[in-house]
Amino acid sequence: YWRNRHRLGHTTLKTSVAYAMCVLARLSPYDVVVDVCAGVGTIPIEAKRAWPDIHCIAGDVTKENVEATRENAAYTNSSIDVVLWSALTYPLLRRDSVDKVISDLPFGVRHGSFQKNQALYHHIFKNMTYWMRDGGLAVLLTIDTGLIARLVQFHKCWKIVALHNIKK
């Protein structure tokens, strides 16, 4: 489950799920790929290992996770830009500079709450709308598909292409 990881977090995503999310994102050479809630970097590391010509940016709100992502990236010789940021504010990315966002969003169970996720997810969509190039794609893992559907309606430039259920 945890290949290519030196450090694990409290809610580390399985590498097989991270890889599947990258496949769903239809990554192409030279894509700029962002993980807004990177945790210990599982998604960007799997993306970079399978598609070495992409540019990955991993951001997280805790110093511990940022350090863990840097360690995991070094452990796997993966070149990833790792940034300490809060998804509640606009991280320093230029408008129309991102091709894909792939992220395992907080579920609000072990960390945060369903109420806090409403504000967090809204800000993530606001950021994605600002950063994303025309034709961009987001692959988001969440248990709150209803909230995602409401945000897609609110942010008119987004549409849901597919919903996939993941079972243990």
C-alpha cells in the first residue's frame, strides 16, 4: 500500500488510489499538476514517477506534512515543488497556469469537520477557477459529493464529468 514512502501521515492515501486518480486526470507531458491538500505527497509522487515530464506542485497547510512530502520526494528522487500554504487563501500561482488539479480532499472525519469543509472546498474551487487553464481538469477524492455538486453549480465554469465510487 505504501510503496515509495519514507514517511506516512495520519490519513495517507494508498499509492494505488493515487495512481488511479492520475490516470483519470489524463496527464500529458509538460502538464502543470497541483495537489492542493498534498498531505505527505502521495499523489504528486505517483504522478511524477509515472509521468516524469510533468511539473508537480504540492501544497499543504502543516509544516509537518510539507517536510514529509519533501522527504518522500527525495526518497523517490521525484522533483516536486513543495509549498506551505492554506487552501483558504490564494496560494501564489498565476492565473491560467495549471492544467490539472488532483487532490484527496479532507473528509472532515479525522481532521476538521463537515462544516469546515464547506468553506474549505469553496476556497479550493475559487482557487482552481483562478489557476486553471481552459480545458483543465480536476480529479478530487471526497466523501461529500453533494457539496461538490453544489460548488459546481455555483462556479459555473465547472462540470462533473464522472463520479466513481471507491470501495475497500
